[in-house]
Amino acid sequence: MEINPDELREFLEADLVGVRADPEFKESLRRKLWTLVRTKYGRSGSDPDPD
């Protein structure tokens, strides 16, 4: 996977903005991303908060 430094910089700049995410959305996104990582890279490791 290739990463464009300008796109990465723009993405990381969002951390500096003081916008609060909805906790339910944040948790849903965390679970989806964790599932994506497990699917792509294998199921080794465990979810600290399994379904």
C-alpha cells in the first residue's frame, strides 16, 4: 500500500480540530476497523472488547 505524504498530513491535521465525535459512532467505527484489520491480516490477537 502506498501512502501519499500530503494526504497523510491532511488526514492527521484533523486531530488538531476540536470536534467531538458521537460516542456510539466512535465505538461502531472502532469495531468496524478492528474487523477490517483482523480480516486483512489474520485473526491473531484479540479484541479488548469482543462482540
